[in-house]
Amino acid sequence: MIPRIMSTQHPDNYSIPFFASTPILEGEDEITEAFYAFSVLGADEQMWDFEGKEVDEFVVKKLLERYPAFFKKNILGKDVRLTPRVPNPSVEKEEAKLLLETLQGVARSADYARIFYGDEIAPIFEVILPMTTSVEEIERVYWLYKKAVAWISREKIYDITVREWIGDFFPEKINVIPLFETKAALIKAAKITREYILNRKDEIDSQRVFFARSDPAMNYGLITAVTYVKKALYDILRVEEELSIPIYPIIGVGGPPMRGGMRPDNVDAIMEEYPSVQTFTIQSSFKYDYPARDVVKAVEKIKSTKRKSPIPVEIPPFLANYEAEYQKQIRILAPHINRVAKRIPRRRKRKLHIGLFGYSRNVNGITLPRAITFTAALYSIGIPPELLALNSLTDSQLETISEYYINLYEDLEFAMKFFSPKIAEKVGLKELAERIKEFKPEQIPEYIEEAELVFKEEGDIMKLAQLRGFLG
């Protein structure tokens, strides 16, 4: 069973979950959240995010102890999955040792499951490696688990082996899911995956790969992100056909088009846009900003639909101009983004995160918040990020893009409802405002009026989030 729905802990919600003890979800509330995602919403996988945030290391023990009836019927590790996202030591030096601690927790969780089920069941047997850029990074995690966790039972400590003293370490190996987040990584994703599969060809019967949507969009613009993710999906299919090993893509999608457009009322469009994806993420806004019945129906629709072939894509050469204009406009907007970001409410307890352009970092003199806050800030001042650099594309070029980006015009129309020409011109984006006027968009006056107040450091940011249906 390869999951179709992965519940995640991305903090893009404006509503506070009914079970939350505080507006900032952490600790015990996230244990409850995992059970809610499995038992009520119908998710068949929960990401447990050690990368950039604090989570409970004893999640398996607590789930089995608190909800025994559910997990006796729905076996953790078989019927439903819990999959950690671990730190990448190549990028996150400060969190490097947490990788080893997390991998040791895999074996500890298996001990709890053995007691609970009376059988050798690994409740966790895969980990997600963020910001993957090479096959070596994947191999290091694979071998770190084998040598530092599974095989440690062979070592002799003073007068006794670890196996005799502490017991066996199970499972004997884990699967590593590479998460590709940059343009360069997306270009190389198929090559890296192919090499890793060839290294493991005698051990695996399938492989999962994970493609980010939020950070590529933040770093290079919406259209570039969609283009490169779709190209990677198409290239992965060719590797699957060549090696005759099933490859199951995961895509990380949030509510606004900038972050994937994954909303309960938009799942048909998402499945049409990414037909070859096996696993779709449902983030916090999807789960909590809509009626539970609508969420359940959307989840059921995805789970009842089988994946299809990807859409062939070639990278249009004119995207280079689009990316350059996008970066130029981001430089103009950066002071306003950072000013408004301070007013965006927190929804998860996060650690300081060091990483890409999309992760609070200084790049070429520009410091920006994480992708969700970045998106929320721009929507809150009436400049949805999906629209940036649209003035660099002709109608003919948009038609070319729409041949593979199926919902291009629908996504742009969605964002245009919340666009303020007045604010765009005020910050120096007159060409963008004029280009958007050519589309004669239907707009929401109430929203735009409030966004213009937020720009002046007045207005209600949460009212705007409710009007559009997500925080960021």
C-alpha cells in the first residue's frame, strides 16, 4: 500500500483546530492531530517533521497507548504510515546530530510496536531527506542507519555484545525518500534517483521520491516551479520505464496556487495538473480551514482515483527572463514582505531554520521569511506572489505554458481576485499592474480595501486569510 494522502505539519492555517490547547500547535496536540488525520480525515500517512521544528520523539509509543482500538485494526507501518522528515547534515550543521537520534528512534519505535502487536512490525521504515542534491546524501542516511543503528547489535561492549545486552535493532534497513527543493536538484532528480535505485537494485522493489512546490515557487516564481516539477515528474517516468522499478512521486502542495493550489474544493484540478503523482500532501489549512465533511470527501476522491501518466514538458527558453523579472520584483517587495511578516500569526513551534532562499536567509542582501509567511505577507498587501513577473510574459508565451500547465489561467484568475493595482503602483510595480489590467479580472473589493489598510499597517490580516481561505 503506497499512500495517496500524506498529512503534514505545515502551518498554513488561519483556523485553530478544535483539539488544540493553544494557537501554536506542538507536542501533545500534534499526537492528537496525527490520530485525527488517520481516523477522521482518512489520511494514510503522517509526516513527522524533525526538520526545522520540535516534535515528540515518542509519537509511536503515545499513539499506540492512547488509541489502541484504532491501531489494532489499522496497523501502524502497514495500513497507515508515520514518516519522519529528518535534518540534512549537508545543509543543517546545527541539527546534524538530530539525524542520528531520529534514526535511533526508528528502532526504538519498533520495540514499542513489537510489544503492542506481538510481532516484528516496523511502524517507521522510511525517512524523508530534505534539500537532497546528490545520491551521496541519500546513501549516507541509508548507511548511517545500517552501521550506526541496525548493525550496532553486533558490537561487543566490554564483556557482552550489544544484542545480548540490549537486544536486536529492527528494522535491519530503512528506505530513504529524497526531497528535491531547488531548480538544480529538480533538474538532476531523475539522474540521482536512477543512480540510487541501481545501487539498491537487489534490495528494493519500489522507490518514492518527493518534489517540493513551495520553495521552488518562492525562489524562482510560480511558473518556473510548476515547469521544473512537471519536467522532473516526466523524467522520473522514463527512469521507471528503463529500470522496471516502480517509482512513486510525492508532491508537497499547500492551499494557494503559489504553493500548489491544494484545497478541498480544488482537488480535481490538482489531480489533473499532476496526474502521475502517487501521494499528495494535505497541510494544515486543508485540514482545518474547511468543513471536516468537505475535507473527508476530498480525501476520499483522491484515494479512489488512480495515478496516470505525466504530462510531457520541455523547458521554454523564455523562462530565464521571467525568473530575472521575478527576482527583480522580489527585491522591490522585500522590505514590505518583512514588515508585514511580523504580523503573521505563528501556527507551529519552529526552530531557527538555516537553508535555502526560501528559509529565512540572506541572499544577495535580501532576507525573506519562510514560504508560508512570505505568501501570507504578499497576499495581505494585495500582491499575490503568483502574479509577480507576469508582465515579462507575452500572450503567446502564456499559451505555450498553458499547454503543459493545465490550470495556468485558472490559477492566475484566482490570484487576481485579491490584487491591488493601487499598492502595486505605489511600490514601483506599475508594469505589472498594467499587465494584469489587460486580463480584466473579477476582483473582491472588500478584500482589496482591507489589504490596502494592511499595507498602511492597519487592517485585519486574519480577516483577509478567512476571505481567501488560507493563511499562506
